[in-house]
Amino acid sequence: MTAIPPQDARAYWLVTLVAAAILMISMGARQSLGLFVAPLDATTGMGIVAISFAMAIGQFVWGAVQPVAGAMADRYGSGRVLAVGIMLMALGSALTPLVSGPWGLVITIGVLSAAGSGAGSFSVLIGAAAQRLPLEKRGMASGIINAGGSFGQFLFAPILQKLILVFGWMGAMWSLAVITLAALPLARMLRRRPETTPPAHPDDRGAWAAVVQAMQNPSYLLLHAGFFTCGFHIAFLVTHLPGEVALCGLPPQVASWSLAIIGLANIAGSLFAGWCVQRYRSKYVLFWMYGSRALLVVAYLLAPKNALTFYLFAMALGFTWLATVPPTASIVGKLFGIRYLATLFGLTLLSHQIGGFFGAWLGGLAITRMGSYDWMWYADIALAAAAAVVNLPIREARLGLQAQPA
């Protein structure tokens, strides 16, 4: 293995840390929106179903933007795409307090904020790092970038809860718009494209041909199926965990600290996932992650519903929360190379967010029509178990045997 010059090593890790910082802001803001559901309903009277629907649209839009943003970044560079995304996210947050009906909320939270967050998220950031990092550094780098998003959730959830209590949800939303703009200078640091961008194959025929080839690969489709469940699970919890906490008669601070603990635990989980990706086949890492989620939800349903239960559940669940991203991105890179990684991983994230749409929306329907989230928990168990199983047939080469472009 060729040694990396010190100046190149510094540049590699600067890119990784900048990407992690941008993801900290975009994911921290996005993963804390569930804290606004109750105050929005209380002050506007829109209803939980309407608010959940707007956030469900946001889940879908966030995913739908990923392959588009990835393709734009593959072609024009990451910096411009990230800058546009950051400004859209800030605009959506700034306009949300001014809307007066459900469709206005769909436009601000469901379209503007979600599209901006999607353009500043995994597909663009991991793709940017992968094109600048040597093969042996990519697994851990993706874990570090992912940990940045988890730290954002840990940081933003209690801060936004405090801002809601002090300034009301409108003041908190405007504060969020200002905080989001802090990521703009970081986007500029990823403006320059790498000097060489290797093709996915020697006969590179463009992004569309790469997409067509990928969609004909059964392993890629199985990866999508598993990631659908991940999105369902995460969107349900970030949107409706505060409601579940309220049903148990606990104060809203339990919800905000539970979300923060999830983010903190996933920092360790993301770094561990990055370490595992460099040592074990990623499909087995995903099997154990999804399987553990099914068992944890069963344990939660059997446990007494007090603050300690929520904190322990959040800690255990948080270890795999977004830690599925490094092994998923790794499999995409192994199957198709890194030339169009941002585009192809973006499509995988779209599957994730289709699941996210149903997790957020059906959660709102469940609590409104049945008065509890019981059936959502049962569905979550079944889907997590299925996701663990569908990853096993993926045809992933053993470590050291895959022929991947550098």
C-alpha cells in the first residue's frame, strides 16, 4: 500500500471534518422537527394528521432530492449544490411561522426545508469525500461524516426544546433559520472538485447508464428494500416519539433528551460502523443492525413506560440509528465504483425516504384513529426483522477481493 503524503492526509481529513460539520447542521435541524408537532398543533389547530402529512412529504422530498443533488454534484461539484441546499433549508425554516394552513406547511417544511436538507446530506457529502479519499480511508471517513449528523441531533434537540419553551415555536423556527446559515462558509470549502474523478467502468457512458445498470442488479434492489425499513423506523420515531412520551404522561423534556441521547449514541455507533466496514462484509453489519432494532422494540413494549426506559431505549437504539449509512454506501461503492456514487447512493436514500414518508404519515393516522402507536410498533418489528433477512443474499465480495476503482 502506497504511503499517503502528510499534506495529502491533512487535505483528506479536512474534507471529512468539513463534511461532518455540514451534516451536523442539516441533520440536527431535520431530525429535531418532531419537537414542533405539539406546539404547532396547539397554536394553529391544524391537527396532528395534517402536520404529520407535511412532515411525511418532507421525508419523501428529502429522499427524492438525494439522487438529483448527487447527480448535480457529480457533474458540477459539491460546493454549489451544498450552498443552494443550505439557503433553501434556511428559507423554509424562516417562512414556516408565516403560514396559516396545512398546504403552506407542506411547502415550507415539506418542500423547501426538506429539499435544502437533502441537498446538504449523505449522498453529496459522502460522495464528495469518497472522490477525495483513498480506498482504505473511505469506510472510516463515512463513519466520521455520519457521526457528525448524529452529533447534530444530540446538540439540536435540547437546544430547540429550550428555544421553544423560551421564545415559542415561531421564535425557535426563526432561530433555526439563522443557525442553518452558519453552514454556508463550510460549503465553500468543498467547492473545488478533485483533480481526477475516476469512471465507474472503463467504458463510462454517463450517470443515466450507471443508473440503468444498477437497477438491473438484484443486490442493489435488496439493499433498497432494507433501507426502506430504516427510513420507516427513523421517520416514525423522530416525528412521533414526543407524542409517545406524552401518551405515557411524561414531560416533553424526556422526548428532547431521548432524541439527544439517540444522537449521542449514534456517534459511537457510526464510528463503530465505519470500523466494521473496513473489517467485515457490510451486508452482515446491516443484518445485525436491523435485527437488533426488532429486538429492542420488543423490549421497549414489554418495559415500564418511565423516563429511564425511554433513555435506555434511546441509548441502545441510537447505536444503530444512522449507522446503517456507512455499510450501505460501502456496498453501493463496491458494486458500482465511486464515479457515480453520489447519484446511486442518492437513489438508495430515496428508498429510505419512501419508507420515511409512510413512517411519519401512518404514525399520525394511528394516533388519531386508534389513540395509540401500538400497531406502528408492531409494523416496525416486522419490517426490521425482514430488513435483516433481505440483506443476506446481497452478492458482496469478500474484503480484499473486490475490484473497485480507487
